[in-house]
Amino acid sequence: MPPSDPAPPVSDAGPTVAELTEDDLLALIFPLLPVGSATLLGPGDDAAVVAAPDGRVVVSTDVLVEGRHFRRDWSTGVDVGWRAAMQNLADIAAMGARATSLVVTLVIPGDLPAAWVAGLAAGLAAACGPQDVGVVGGDLSGGDAVVVSVAVHGDLAGRAPVLRSGARAGDVVAHAGVRGRSAAGLALLAAGRGEVAPDLVRAYLRPDPPLAAGVMAALAGATAMLDVSDGLLRDAGRIAAASGVVLDFDPVADAFGADLTELAGAAAALDASAADWVLTGGEDHGLLATFPAGAAVPDPFRAVGRVLAAGPTGPGVLVGGLAPTTTSPGWDHFRG
């Protein structure tokens, strides 16, 4: 879990965004943002300059939309800044790289308290600072709802990227991080039962992916890897499709037992399925990887299954050799 207070709470007292000029708002934000060691020129000019010693840059982007990915009555600015950073940092880690910088585009309504925006910057800093990642610039715009779009850049340090397409029959399937906790926290908030398990609510508001594990996996010879953002089954299906194989999860793997125990109380309170949260819940941002048979699986990865050759039905995902019986394979942005 993240530190108990990775960024101080920020009061919404004070002026709204509409009561400040754009320069005033930037002057509020810039001092809060971290400067990573790869940053050669930070915010303040038309563009930033970031070192790329490898000669290649790993790039990804992601977006959080108010009402779709977060609600302000549940999430502080600090929470949203933390989540926006972590979901992007996890994408870079999943390539076996280390993140170096973020660029953030922020759309905000005029009635938003300026302090909420400062909180978002504090959340970005709390997530990025310990990782030596600079927040080097971005853009501001007015709009009807808060939208936070982040582009992240990373460095492979001379290594080949770990792709989704490298898994082979006989490989071990392993996972680093937690499973189902963010989904459980979201379900508790939606039901108005957050008091049942505040730690699970926090796992949704401020996910804490195992970022260092991405480079560890690459150094250990991982054949495929991705960030589990849309649910274990759905994202495993993406490795299976890209690699032309079947990923078969072991339903009695020790890692799953620990997850089910962790989620049991919340599942009972909501009459929900802890197993569904584990297999289909998104936004924990753990790392799912495959390793050659016989290779040492590095900590904090734990073996959760194996890779099989695709049969007559083609690539796919199994649980204990059988088709999954969950109600949904995971999150889809357009089907829910």
C-alpha cells in the first residue's frame, strides 16, 4: 500500500479557478512539481527538454475523466493526481523500462477550487518524486468537467522492451502486485459502505503498483508483460492474443488464496464475489508477466499459472483448464 499520507490534504478554501488568471494558476502549480534527474529543462518554456541516454524513448498516455474514472465527492485532488501518475508509470514499468518524465494536460471548470488543482499537483509529486520522475510541463484548458491526460516517457537503459507478444508454451505465468482490491474499494464506495474496509477504498483511490518489478522482470528474462489495468482475465487475453497462446491460471495458486482472504469481509458485506474481483477487477495496476520454464521468477512476482499452446479454438484464457465462469471478463471503456 502507499504511505499512510503520501501527500498532505489540501483544503478547498480560497479562490476558484475562474478567479485566477492562467499565469496565477501555473504559479500555484509549478513549485509543487518534482524535477527528475533526467529533466534538462522543466516547465516555463514552450517545451521541456528531457535526457534520453538510451537513444530511444518509451512513450505512453492515459486519461482520467470526471464522472467516468473518478468522482470528486469520493476523490480529492491529491487522489486524482496520484492515480493519474501511477497508471502511467505502470505502463512504462510493464515495458521493462523506468519512467523519466510526465507531461500533464488538465481540463478544468471555472468553479473548481484552485486548491483542488494544487492538490492534484501535490498528488502527482507524491507519486513521481520518489521514483525520480519529473513533471515537466503540459497544458491547461477550461471545460465542463475535470479531465486529466498524462503522457509519460521512459528509458530502457539499453535493454530490449518486454512486449505482449513473446509468451511461449511452457512459460510460467506470474503476477506482481495486488489483485481485486481496487475493484472492491470501488464497489464499497458505490454502495456507500466505505467504512467496511477503508484500506480497500484507499487501494482504489491511490493504487500502489510494483513499479520496480518491471525492470526486475526484464532483467530476469521475462518473455511477455503488461500492466493489469482492465482486469486479470481481460489483460491476460491480450497477452494470449498477441502471443498466439493460451494462459491457464491455477485457481489454487497461493497468491489467489491471499487475495480471497483479503477481500472476504468486503465481499460478504456486499454479497459480492471476491473471486470475480480478483479475476476481473481493474486498476490495481499490477504486472502480469511470463517467464521461461525453469527460470527464477523474481520477487515480488508469484507464479499463478502456465502458458499452453493454442488449440483448435485459438488463443485464450483458462482457469484450471476450464473457461472462466465469471460474470464479466473485465473492464471495457465502451461496454462498461
